[in-house]
Amino acid sequence: MTITVILKTRFQHPRRLSLKILLLTCATEELEAEKVRYLGEKLPPLQLIGSNMNDLQKICEQIHEKIEKVDEERYNCEAKVVKNYRDIDELKLKIQDLEGKFKKPALRKVRVSADEMLKALFGSKTKGSMDLRSNLKSVKKEDIKQEKELTMEVGDLHKNVEAMSGIEGRKKMFNT
């Protein structure tokens, strides 16, 4: 059984379409002929004429054994195909991971108030509305001025390190 041409493209021209149909009919005829030949090799015709009951039972047992073998082979082949498909899918995922070509979905802008957010997070268990601005820490201008003064006192770290390095720096540390 040899099929040399497999056509996967769409044919728009009627002549090409008729050629495709002819190729497919020839292929199906060859496939049927191959089936008949294969079954003739694997399963010779039965000779039941002139057989007694014991011979018929033996023939039936042999046929059942062959059916079991074929079923086992078919099951094993199907299991291999399923396993190969899984492996192929896993490898495709690994390739995508390595390439890093994931399409990020476009996010929509949603305006949600604080109350709606709390309802969405905690359900209807929240009591009333909650003003989130009231929980913020208030900053006074005096605190900002004090922090600036502290940073000015510390000064530049490099100047302090250079001043304290060497013998003179150690004398200063010892004296203080």
C-alpha cells in the first residue's frame, strides 16, 4: 500500500478538486485490498466441513486466544499513543516556558470603591462603610523638620569615616 501524495490544502479549482477526489478513492481501494491481503495472511479460512465437536471446540479456543492477543496489542498500542500525546504536550509546554512567549491578557480598568472592594473580599460580613483615610497616619510639619535636623547632624558618612580613620581618629574616639 503506497500513497505517494497526501493533499492537505484547499483546492479552489474544480480540476484540482476532482484530482483530489480521484486520489482519495484510489487510496481507499488500495486500503481495502491491503486489508483483505493482511487478513488472508493472519487468519486463514476455516475448514469446518467434516469436523467433529472436539475439533470445533479447539478451533474456537484458538480463535479466542488470537482475539485476546490482538486485544492486548491494540490496548498496548493505544496506551503508547496516549502516552506519546501527553509527552508531546509536556514538551510543547516546556518549549513555551523556555521561549517565554506568553501572551499577557489585556487588563481592563475597573473603578471600585473601598466599600465595594471590602464586600468583594469579605462578603456581606463587613459592618457599614469604612473610611480608609481616617486610618492613615497624620504627619505634622514639626516631625518633618526634626527628621531633617537629625540627618544634617549625621552628615556625610564618608567624611565621618575618613575623620575617624588612622591614629588620629582612634585618639579622638579614645578621648571622647
